[in-house]
Amino acid sequence: MALSGSETLEQGEHEESFILRAVKIAAVVALYWFISITMVFLNNFLLDNRELDAPLFVTFYQCVVTVGLCWLMQLFAKFFPGLINFPSVRFDLKTSREVLPLSVVFIGMITFNNLCLKFLGVAFYTVGRSLSTVFNVLLSFIILKQTTSLQALLCCGIILGGFWLGVDQEGLTGSLSWSGVFFGVLASAFVSLNAIYTKKVMPAVDGSIWKLSFYNNINACVLFLPLILVFGEVGRVASFSRLTDLSFWGMMTLGGVFGFAIGYVTGLQIKFTSPLTHNVSGTAKACAQTVIAVVYNQSSKSLLWWTSNMMVLGGSSAYTWVKSREMQKTAPRGPQDSAKEKLLPGEKDNPEV
């Protein structure tokens, strides 16, 4: 009887811990979805402002907010070490120069990504910048001399097919922006370059994602200034009618906060689940994001248009699964090492900043 009671108690504790863990995972995934989807719609709102055609300035301001939040988090971590864990960062010119090549790529990534969102909108955004996986394979072969398996190449073929079908169907509706498609392709290429250069400069920041974000965004703030001048955005910002409107700056700041937060919740989701589950969650989130955008805009899309989205999302998920299986076969490691490696190349949602 005593043994039976002990087994029942252990089973109850196991069920309770399982339920608690399931609730935590569900909460983390829900938080990731909320921040990521809200950030995309918020950025679309800011970039679609017809009174202020200054995408570089909007992106620049979000980088400024990120730098400010890094300083703030560092301060909080100093006074509340048990509550907040954030690395101590002091600006070092040598480290900044070492990160600079990545910062140039980073600027291209977030700028072209925002321009893609501006011209294509949220509904077609997933398809518009879906070629990052294809560019990952292509640039890894060109720069790193890494070959790819036939199964992974077939997945890339599905993504390419979905991209071209999506472009064709969006064109038939008369709402296709070729500028948006062009920026989407460039954004995809720079996302892949960003992943490659991130791996190269990580030793310069002691392998810390947050230190990298700090230096990257400081460099970006400086590099954006001449670009804003060259493209004539200073005059547009100066003549903007809502320049002294606190609600406008509140929305701009909120966009920067969400851009900063996505880095945290991405790492949190990987920590509580796995790199593979994170990518699957990101794919499902992109699908939900597309549906929300179509419903919100009261659009009517054809079956082939939806098929293109499913091809892109299905091909991306299949590629993630194939690469995960290949990694397990060739170099089995602990979950922490795997998570670190997958977090960097993925950077799946950070480009949405």
C-alpha cells in the first residue's frame, strides 16, 4: 500500500510538472507570436505613412531606440542582477571596427526588408522575402564552399516555385509592386549574408548576441546619417506636419521596442522548445500573419495565391527539418550547442525589424 501511494504521488508530481512546462511553453510561443506579428503590422503602419516618405529615417530611429534599450537593460542588470541578466557593455572602437562589415550588411538587410514591407504590404510580405533559404544555400556554397544535399535542394525548388507562383498571382490581381519584389529579393540575400558574417564576427563580441546587437546598432546609427542626407529624407522629416506630435514619436519608439524585444523572445522560444520547433513556430506564425492581413484588408485571394503561400511555408519547414536531421546524423551535440548554431543562421524574425 505504501509503495502504491508513493507511485501515485510521483505520478501526480510528474503530471503537474508536465502541465506546468506545457503552460510555460504555450505562454512563450504566444508571446513570440504576439510580438512578431504586432511588430510587422506596426512597421507597416509606420512605413505606409503617406505624409512621411522616409523609410531610412524610420529604420535609423529604431536603431537608436535599440541602442538606448541596451544601455537601459545593462543598467537594470546592474541594480537587479537576480532579476535581469544582461552583459556589461562598454563601447570599444576596436570592436566596433571589427563588427563594421557586418553592420554594413545589417543596414542593407533591415533597409531592404522595410522597403519590401512598405511596397508589398503584410499579406504578400511572407512570399516577397521568402528566398532567404535559397540564398543561404547559394551563398554558403559561393563563400563558405559548403555543399547541400539533394533533399535540401528540392525544398529550395519548392520555395522558388511558390515565390514565382505568388508573384504571378499577385500580378493578376493588379496589386503587385515590382519594386517591392526587387527589395524583397535583396532583403532575402542580405538576410543570408547577415547570417554568414554574424558567425565570422561573433568572436569579437565574446559570442554574445546582445553585445553584437549593441555594436551593430551603434554602427548602423552612424552609417544611416549620410544615407538619410543623400536620399533627401532630412527635408521630408523637417516638413512633416506631425513632427512635434507625441503620439507619432510614441509609435516610432514602440516600433523600436518591439524590434528589440523580438531578439529576446526568439532566444526565449528556442530555450523553452528547440531550434526546430522555433522554426516551425515561425512558419506557422507567418501563415497566421498572412491570414490576419488578408482578413483585415478584406481582400479576396485566389486558390493559387494561397497555394503559393503554402508552397513557400511548406518548403521552408521541410528545409528546416531536412537540415536538422542532417545535423543530428553528422555531428550529434547537446541541445545548447545546437540552439546557438541555429539561432544565428536563422535570425528568422529579426529582419522584420
